[in-house]
Amino acid sequence: MNYLRRRIFKNQMTGVSTLRELLQTMFVAEMLHTGGTLWIVSPWVSNVVLIDNRSGNFDSLNPEWGRREVRLAELLTALMARGSRIVLVTRDIETNKSLVNSLRDETIRQALEGHLVVVLRDELHTKGIVFSRSMLIGSMNLTYNGLEINDESIEFCIELEDIARTRLELGIYLEELR
């Protein structure tokens, strides 16, 4: 039997390591299969640790990372350098500006400007990560509190039709830029 979805209920006592491993796996998989448009939709977002490379297990993905924890901005920049387009949808608030500015600066530094789209929406409450072959949708913001502290309900999905439908729905954010 094939399971295309998994629901995770996370709190401080359970599910934290499951969620961390899942996010790490999603980002590693996307590094291996780059290209296309990747969505990060989170009203609150910060430069959280997403890959633990202290053991060197992921050196082949990017030897420049070295043996340390790798953060969201570095991962998104590496994905853009490999041809992916990143759409970051978030709120225009002070706590998000550090990550947004860091990404914008890095895209300019590496001549990747066309690979990053930032959409700022004050009323945003939707949350999700939608990659080429997987997505994570639910109550979690992509912040330390979302990953480690808050109780969250999230659903992981690898059903390609559902991922495609979700991409179409998220396209509304890009329409506003035109």
C-alpha cells in the first residue's frame, strides 16, 4: 500500500525531530532535483536551521557549507544557483526583513535576481512549502517557534496532482504583482 500523505501533530514533547528530519529530507531532495518554481508561504519567516551537516553527510550537496548547520537563506540561494525559482510569500513586518533582505542581497551578489520573487501581504495567514515533488501545508510558520516550540498540525504530501493544484492556487499571489 502506498501512502501519499502524512499528518503530523507536533508539540514540544512529540514530533519536533520528525518535522526537522522531514524538512531536511525535503530540502535535500530538492537540491538533488532542482529547477522549477518553489514556494515558501509563511506570514512569519526567519533564517532557521534546516540541514544538519555537522557529520558531513551532505558535503556532496554543497562542499562550501562545511560541517555545520545550514540555514534557510543558504539553502534557498543554493537552489536558485542550481536553476530553481523561489517565490517567498510573507508579511511586510520587521521580524521578516532580515531574511528577505539577506536573500535579496545574496541574489544580487550572485547575479540571481531573476530567481527570487518576494510577495509581501499584510493579511497573509496561509502557510506552506511547495516543492517540485513534495509539499508541507498546515499551521506552522517557518520560524524557530514554529519548528521547536508551538503546537502545530501539518500535512506532508507527495501526491503530484494535489501539489499541482496547490501551485495553481498559490499563483494568485503572483497575479497581484502584474
